[in-house]
Amino acid sequence: MALMSDPYRQLLDATIRHLQDLKSRGVRYVPATPEALAALNQIPAAPVAKKFDATSPQAQPAPVPARPAPKPAHTPAPAPAKPSAAPEAKSTALDLSLGLPGETAAVAAPPLGPEAKIAAFTELRERAMACVKCPHLASSRKTVVFGVGNINAELMFVGEAPGADEDELGEPFVGRAGQLLTKIIQAMGLQRGDVYIANILKCRPDTPGQTAGNRKPTADEMSTCIPYLHEQIDLIRPRVLVALGATAVEGLLGKTAGITRLRGNWQTYRGTPLMPTVHPAYLLRNQAASEKRTIWEDMMLVMDKLAMPISAKQRGFFLK
């Protein structure tokens, strides 16, 4: 094996320290192009020292072992990588997500094979189900509400956080608002099992001192939990995202302009087209056909983006 030069070793040590610092802050992935990874695999040899052979009129080069550079005193050894659940699960590119609102991944990892994708999703779910990063939420929840649906879905709905019904059953959007979302999905010509549904927060926001009701998740809670959603999106690779409600839009895009101003206008989240729309719970409070038409117009934009057929009957929904 070729010996590493001192500058290369110093650069490697600095890189390892930087990655360990990112890991300590909860970052799981960093960006890397295939070209950069290939370059890292080419370890440069240390300079070859020359000595003079007195029996020859010319200097003859002879390799001299390079003195290894001393290890930094405070650099911990990198932890050994865990074996992959399946051979295909080893990625040649890495996700740069830092959990920041609206951040877009510049480098997409290559798609996984079916078995590797299932294994990666299973591992992600196990980590999320055991998460205790927010002690106040972990102590008050009944269960972690990970997500539900088709992990190969082209369409993914994202809400803000589980409510009481979701916390009880462990599935997102199963209460009255969830039942209305299911009807909206069916009106699009799809079934609930055709799409994927998740929340930014995987735990129900605690409500100390309250016997009923829900509360809006805080910015800190969303930023702590959103890496799980990022991994879900990266594994599912939906063609379109739908953000349900103002809080979901705020958590994803960092925008607080108001859902009535943002809805119906395409945004981009981590390289994926995102449609902000009103939360189904809003329609439970506002039963007017005009309000139902609002969200339906957003869904027709989504259908058009996905090249789904839209019938004349569908175009006429909720019109007087």
C-alpha cells in the first residue's frame, strides 16, 4: 500500500475532525460527487528520496520509507462503519441535508435497489421509533408516528405533527382531517396506499396542563425532527411534495407569508416540486364550496405536474 504524504495525512485528519463535528451535531450525510469520491480513493504516494550509488556515474533513485506524521493528540479514531443491510445499500454519493428549512440537496444519491430500499427504510423507521432527542415529547407520547404509504410513491403529503388520534393509532392523518385527506386523494383517482403521508414532527406535541386539544410544534422541535423526513424523502424520491397547512410550509420552507398567499404557487424543496395548500382541518371549519374548490385547484395542479389525466367531472368539482 502506498504511503501517504504528510500534507495528504494532515488533510485527511482535518476532514475526519470536520466529519466528526458534523456527526456530533446530528448530521448524517454530507455532499460528495462521484468524481470527488473517486479522487479520494487515489491516495498519493509519499515523495521518493534519492541516494547516490558510488559504483555508478549517475544517481540511482532508491525508495526510502517516509516517516509517518504524528497523529493529532485530540483526534479520536473514526468509528468503524456498520455493515450494510444489503449490498446495494452502499451509496456513492451523500446527502448534504443539515436540517435547515428550505434547504435543497445539490447531489442526489443513486437510487437503491428494491431490497436495499426496504432495508434502509426499515432501519430509518427503527431509529425514529426509538428517538428521544426531545425528552419532553418522548415522555408524553404514546407512540412515534413515522409515516404510512407506498415507499415508491410519486406523490408525498407532508403535515406538521400528529394529533391525539394519530398518537393513539401510530398513523398520520387518521382523525377527521385525515379522513378528509383520504377523500381528496380518492377524488384525484388514487388510493391512500398509492401515496406516502408523513409529518415533519414524528411525535405529538405535548400539551401540559391540557386534557384535550393540540398545539403547534415549535421551530426547535421541527428542526430537530426534520432529518427523519429528509431521509424519507431521499429514499422515496417522490416527483411531487404537497405541504399541508401553514405550519408545514413554515417548517419546510421557512416561509411565514401565510398559506392563503403561498397556496397554488409551486415551490422547490430539496430539488422536488412542492405545492403548498391549506390543511384539511381548515375545510372542516369552512365547509363552503368555494373553500373546497381552493384546495381542489391545488390538487389539479399536482395532477397536471404528475401528468395524471383530469376528467371533465374532476375539473367541475365544487363549481356552482
